Amino acid sequence: MKLLRTGGQILTSRLGQVAVSAAISLLLARVLEPAGLGYYSLTLALVMFLAAVLNGGMGLAAVPPLRRGEIGLSRMLRAQTVWIAGTALLLLVVGLAAARSALAELARTHLGWTEATAAAALVATVALLAFDILFYDLLASGRLVVGPLVNLGRAAGQLLLLLAAVAAGILTLPLAVAAFAVAQLAAASWLRALLGRQAARGAGEADRPHSNVEPEAGPPLGSLRLAGVVSRTLRRGWHGQVSAVASLLHLRLDLALVSAFCGAATVGIYAFAVMVGELLWHLPGALSPLLVYSSAERTAAGERDQLAAQAMRVALGATAVAAAVLALLAGPVLAWLFGGRYAASAPALRALLPGIVAFAPGAVLAGDFIGRGRPVWNAHASLLTVLVNVACGLWWIPRLGAVGASLASTVAYAAGATAMVLRFRAVSGLGWRTLLLPSWRDFR
């Protein structure tokens, strides 16, 4: 598998997603204003966190058994559907109970929620949970390029819904969250249809082991009853899912700290800087799905390590160049687009960009670790990142506001990425030059 050919195809879709996501960010920033954007960002942070917690690792834990032929795709899909339906029912019951408790008033005060916003957030949580689980099935089946296309469609659908609301003059916080929810639901349904057709054709039903990960002790996963499949997949998945939960805590807990110390308007200023900065992660993100698949292949360990190292170098070089350009243009472009409303986002963005660059190798290695069957290594790095981010945030945010949150994130990103690179260096035995110094040959 050629790294840049496949990665380039994924990146093409990702670049389209970057453009669409940037348009979504600009549109929401213009219409909702800083305070409204702050409430929107806090709402999405809560949705993503709940989806990650309830996910249970049902997607990432499915990759090794699907790749080595322990279980068929159709049976894994049935087990995942049972889990998604169960979590949806749980969320509905909890949501109805919360609507009649003091939590409803807290949501109105701190998140700007109405009943419509809460309902949209509930649908978004279930849809995002389903999408994240099914996306890993697509990777395990070798459909590496299809996933990013679905992601692009998901973003484009959200943008079209938002534009329709703006044209009608009715875009508000509840409708913005509803547009996000509908886009997630449509994308999850799209993935389920694709995988259902693939399972019906027998594709992905491997007939021989072809994974670097040794099979787990006990009976094959496919021989268990459906409840057993769910149970064992959850036991495997939670080790890695801790990483996703910790990553979201790191990526979004700072929004809660900014809200507590500085208010919703400053959350909007910081959230806009984060939205723009995180667009750059689509560059290393284009290579991570490739490594989820290739690192699970039965290939020589040295070949697998060299591919992962090349992906790290490409990601680091490309992200650094893009960040340098963005740092130069941030101030003038924001002033031209928004006047003084988001002027404070420019210094916050510049403080965040070194951390975005520093974590580019970690974003790639996350896919490699999952493919190796070692998602717990991601969890270790994510927990370290959360601890560093909270400690630095409590020190800097009260003093420096949005810039303090960015500095805390930068230090935390650097700490987490360092832990991941050290782990990879220990298992691969590769030198620092091989790991981190890009060359023109990497991009040919």
C-alpha cells in the first residue's frame, strides 16, 4: 500500500471537509455572535463527551477481530446495533428525568438550552455514537477512502441546513444544534447502508487470519451468542475508549474552565480559535485511518514501523507549514471578516498553533496503536494530556483568558505527543532523525 497515494486520496476529501468546516465556523461565528458561539461550542462538547462515554469502544475493538476473521461483518453489525439501540433508550429515559429536575435550570443558565436544544442534543449524541462505531467497521473492511467521503458529505449536509436557516432568517442556537444532529444522523445511516450491503455480499468476512495482533484466549468471537459478542467487545473496547474520553476531556474541558472563569463570550472567542486551529488536524488525520488498517496487516514489523514513521514525518512537515501560514494570516483575515468582534481570537490562535503542530505525530500514531491492538497506549497519553491541560489551565486561564487556555492546550498537546512518540520509539527502535525529520523523499 502506497502511503501518499492512499493518504492523498483521503486528504483530497479531507481538504474539502476543511473548506466546508471553515465555512460552518465562519457562518456560526457571524450569526450567533461570541456568546451564542460559546453556548454552541459547550453544547457540542457535552454531546461529544457523552457519545464517547457511551460508545464503549464498540467500534475500535471490532477492528482486530474483523481483520483476522474471528467474526463476520454482519454479525458484528448486529451486536453494535443492539448496543446503539440500548444506549439510545438509556439516553431518552435519563433525558426525560433530567427535564423534570434541577438539571434543566442549570442547562438553561450555563448552556443557553431550551427544550428544543436539549432534544436536538440528545439526537446528536446517539447519531454521533453510531457514526463513530460504524466508521471503524469501514476501516476494518478496507474502505479507507469511502469514510472521508462520508465525512465530507456529513459536513456538507450540515452547511446546507445552516445556509437554509440563514436564508429563512431563523438560525438560532437550537436550530444550529439541530442541523448538527440531522447531519450526524444522515451520515450514520449512510454508513450503515454501505456496511449492510458489504455484509450481504460477504465482503469483509475474512477466511484466514491476517493480523499482527494475536487472537484473544477463549472461544472465537464469532462463536458466541450476540450478548457474548457485545460483552467481549465492550471489555476489549473500553481500554482504548478511555483514550477517546480523555482526549475529549482535554480538547473540550478547557471550554468549561473558560466559561467558569471568563463567561460565555470569552468561550466563543476561544472556541473560534480552536475551530480554526483544529482544521489543521485534517492533515495528519488523513493518514491515521490508513495506519489503523495497515498496522493490523500481517507484514514484517520493520515494514510496518517504517510506514508509520514516514506518516509521522509527512504529517509533521505538512502541519508545520500550514500552521506558519495560518499564524501570519490570522490577524488580518479575522479583522476583515468580523471587524473587532473576534479580534481576541487571533492571539489565542497563535498561542494554540505550536501545540497543533506538536501533536501532529501523535494524531498519526493514534491510528497505528489501534491497528496494533494497543489502543490503551493512546489512553495513557490522553490521560497525561488531560492532567497537564487542567493544571496549566487552572493557572493561566484566570490570568490570561482565551490566550491562557491556548497556552495550556499547547503544553498539554506537546506532553501527550512526546509520550506517544517515546512509546513508538521504544517498540520500533528507530532513531529521532528517522521519526521526526521530514525530507523531500517522503513527499514523492
